[in-house]
Amino acid sequence: MSSSYKGGCDHVQVKATAEPIDNHVCHCNVCKGVTGQQTTHVAFFNHSDLTVDHPEKMNRQPFNKDNPSGPLELCTCSECGAALMLDDKQKRIRVAVPNVMGYDDAKFPDPTYHAFYDASKDYPKPSDGRAVYEGLRPDFVWPEPA
Ligand SMILES: [Zn+2]
Ligand SMILES: [Zn+2]
């Protein structure tokens, strides 16, 4: 199994050197706002497994602008503005959104469940057979900081 996923833009390359530790379809409103998609395929990696060749070219902004002190930052290219990754200030995880961060989404494993779905959504609960949770899967364990 290939454990190499490459994303990024013409200026900053992002590379994953291991399999994701969590891989889900995200229904949260923050992802929706950032990607413009009703749902978003999101892959979490251990922090040290997702690397960037030119971190000095990344701009950082709060992922959730309504919660600017939250742990996740959206990293974008300072030259072209492309979204590159989400970085955890606590250095536990880094996050890829394959289809908006320059990856070949088809190379990723299929998401295993639906996250952050709740009854307030104005569309039906997914019925594709995958588990649906109102948060991350209950057995998800945040890794230790790198
Ligand atoms: Zn989300
Ligand atoms: Zn760029």
C-alpha cells in the first residue's frame, strides 16, 4: 500500500509519509464555510507524518474564525493563496482536505464515517451505510504532541 500523498500548490509542496489516522466525511459548518462544500472529505495525520517543503511561505489564520483561539490553523500559500493544510498549534495532528488542497482525492482511502452531522442540518442524514456521529468517532484518540 502506498503511504505517500502529495498535495499543495506550485510554491509549497505538502507530503504525507504515512496513512491517515482518521479519515471521515465532515459535516461541520467550519469546513462548509472554508470549502464551500456541503460535506468535506477530511484526513487527519499524525503531526510528524505531514511535511511541508517551504513552511516560510505559509500564511496562518484561525481555521474557525468564530473561535480564533481554537487549536487549528488554516495554512495558505503566501504567493497564490491556495489552501495547504490545517495545522494543530498543539502539534498533535495535521489535516488534509484532499480535494481542495491539491491532492489526488482518488488515491486516498475512502472515508470510514460521517462526522459532525446533527439534526439541525437542512439535508437528510446520510444513509450510505457508514456510521454517522455528531462529532468525531467516539473511539478517536488525539495523538500525543509531536
Ligand atoms: Zn469539519
Ligand atoms: Zn502557491
